[in-house]
Amino acid sequence: MASNTKARSEELQALAAELVAASGVSLTERAELRPLYKLMAEKSGCHYTTAKQHIAKAMRRARGKLVESGWGGYRDGAGRPCRMASKSFVASLC
């Protein structure tokens, strides 16, 4: 897991974007992507599934569909009320 860093991920993403652009594969129609996955895995030394993830992300970016992750941040209703809080205070939160 030592090679699992942000810099390595950015390097793989740059290679994936380069391969997608050079391949001329259609971004709007279904295409055979296995040769791209294999080529990226060979060039970068990463695992086949890692190549698939980065190629898919590069294609989404090329289409302009980058979806932010749903992790983190505030969610309404999350968490537990404080033990020291009075019942009237807890009721006012609901």
C-alpha cells in the first residue's frame, strides 16, 4: 500500500486522460475499453481494476460529469443529543 498516495493517483489519472484522448474512443456511445485497461495497467504497473477506475473517471471528466463524493459534511438529524441536555432543549431541536 506504499504506492497508494495522492501523487500516484494523480499520475494514474493523468495517464488515463492521455490514453482516453489518444484512443479516440467515443465518449457518448458504448465502446470496448478492455484494450485501454490493459494498456494502462502495462504502462503504469497498476492493477487491472485500478486502471478500470481511472479510465472510467477520465471518461467522466472528458464528458464533464465529475460527481463529487457524498462522504463527509453535515447531515440534518445526524448525531445523538448530549446526555446533559434537558428534555426541553432536545425537544426544541426536533
